Amino acid sequence: MTEQRNPLGLKKIHHVEFYVGNAKQAEFFYRKAFGFSRVGYMGLETGNREVTSYLLKQNNVNFILSTPLLPDHPGSEHIKQHGDGVHDIAFQVEDVDHAFNEAVKRGARPVEEPHDHGDENGVVRHASIATYGDTIHSFLSYSRGGSAPANAGGIDRTAAAPAEEKYVYSGVFLPGFVEQQVEGESTGIMLVDHIVGNVELGKMNEWCDFYRDVMGFHRYITFDDEDISTEYSALMSIVMSDGGHNIKFPINEPAESKKGVSQIQEYIDYYRSAGAQHIALLCRDVLHTVGMLQANGVEFLRVPDTYYDEIPERIGEIDENIDDLKKLGILVDRDEEGYLLQIFTKPVEDRPTVFYEILQRKGCKGFGKGNFKALFVSIEEEQRRRGNL
Ligand code: FE2
């Protein structure tokens, strides 16, 4: 099977960096509640006078939680405007210079020009461009070295070697981080499946064009009003994906609702701009993962129990016991190729902004369209409690 080659040479999501008000406490939450392990740290003790960052890892998911130490750090303004939120969805790319130059040529707004970023463990190449709101996409290229390269810091980059041979990094993660192991009890979260962006009314097509024209993605699935309108919470959504379908970015915009405020508009009102709405984390055994997350105190949205009476007819045969799903509040949806199991957390900040989806795919490539209506009724119930409907 041939995969479309991505014109920027994007390989995968390398990490997601959040700006948060108190990274020390956020780290504790993600470790104790979500089961991440702390593997890296930078801050005053490592000579960084501007920002403290914790690197959290669970299987293939890397989160960086960063808190600026100074009011004039750009992260301080990010937190002032948006509260805790996603600052950077960073990609590993084949060649940063190519990815950046190509993206800018195709219309991206540059944030950071390509530059070397190194420490005693080697050098990585880094650049970044802007996406929706104040969110950025970093590009990183390097290969993992087994030990510190002999020429670290003095690599000859004039040679016409592929970027991966020029940039070798053997440290814990990225330059600046020191290894700091604090084990979490893994909940079985494996991989980022997709990251949803909420954009302003009327801006969805513009941002889908950005992911098509600049990032070389294509339109994967479209949901419209018909699929996902309840009385209040209308939204439109288009899923953009890279050629290999490794990276999927649905883009939502609020749609005209019959009364009240669309949940997408509520997000934008509190995030005060477009931004990342939810990160969907893939697991292999959703009953196990969600069971652990709930025991750890993660709060999930719940649909009415009657939802489960309709599963046999709506979905057909599934491997799981429906009572087990009902107990945990896990939702099921099906497409031609299989089914998926999913559940959504409540926002993980005080502002009604970023939340998580936990999902398991059993062949299904969709996003749970069949669950939208049931879910939105429960989201609106939360919105009503917040006085924002
Ligand atoms: Fe999702």
C-alpha cells in the first residue's frame, strides 16, 4: 500500500507542550491521575532561569508541562489569556529546514527560524510556525544517539548529509532537560490519536485550507450540522489528516444554534481565542484504562443509562459486556470497518476549555459521530450548570 508523502516530511507528533500556571502541581495530576511518568526536568536547578518544564511520558505520548518564571516570558501572556492550555503541537520531521521553508513558502506564519538547539548530549534542529490562536507547530529533526556524539556541539553541518545524520541527540529527551525519573502507574495510554482545534465562527474552512495547503493534509471526514446539532450545541467539524493517517486534526467551529451558546463558542469565550480543544489518547483496553482513570479521580462526562439499551440494535455484536461499559460510562460507535469505544473527560482546568478523550479502536477509523447527540446533551447539562448556555 502506498502512502501519500507529506510535502513537509512530517513523521509523527513528537510531543505536546502545555503552558500551565503551576507545572509542579499539573505534573502531579498527570502522573497520579493519568498514569504518566516523569522522565525529564528543567528549571532553576538545571540552570534555566526563565521556565520550569516537566517531561511526562506514557508509552508513545510525550507531554511537556511548562511554567514561566518571569512575567515577560511569552508563556506568561499565554497563561494570562488562555489559562492552562496547549502551546505547541510539535512534529518530528525529516529535515527542519525543508519543513520550515516549505511551510513558509506555502503561506505559514513563521514563529522561530530554523536553529540548532544543543547541550552536552548533542544537537537537534528546531523551528516553529503558527497555527490557530496562539498555538504553534514546532518542527524537530534529530536521530537518537546511543551515547553523546564525539563532535557534540561542533558538528559539521556544511556536509550534505541527511539531517538525521547531522543532528544526533542522546540525552533524555531534548536539550535542556535532565533525566528525572518519578514513576507513575501506567493506565495503558499508548498514543495520541487526534488533537481537535476549536476555531472561531466562520474560520473552519480557512484552517482546513491551512492544513491542506501549508501542511499537505487532506480532508478525511466532514461532519456538519445535521450530524451534530442538538438544540443548543451546533458545531461543524472537518477532520484533516496527513498522507499516512498518523496525524489527524479535526477542526471545529461553532454553528448557529437554535438557542443558547454552542459548546465551541463557550470554549472560545473562555480560551479567548481559537485553541486545542481535546487530545484523544489511544489505549488497547479501554475498560482497564478508564477503570484506572476513574479510580484515580479523573472526572468523565456521562450519558443517560438509556443510551446502553440501544447499543445492541445500533452497534450489533461487540466483544465487551454492555453492563461493564455502562458502569464506566464508555460509549460505542461503528463504521463499515469496525467499532470504537470512547469516553470524554470533563475539562481539566477551571476554565471550560481543554479536555481529553480516551479511546480504543477495533477497526473503526471514525470519531464517534453516532455518539455526538448523546454526548452533547451531557455537555450542555454541564454548560447549564456553569451558567453558560
Ligand atoms: Fe475526538
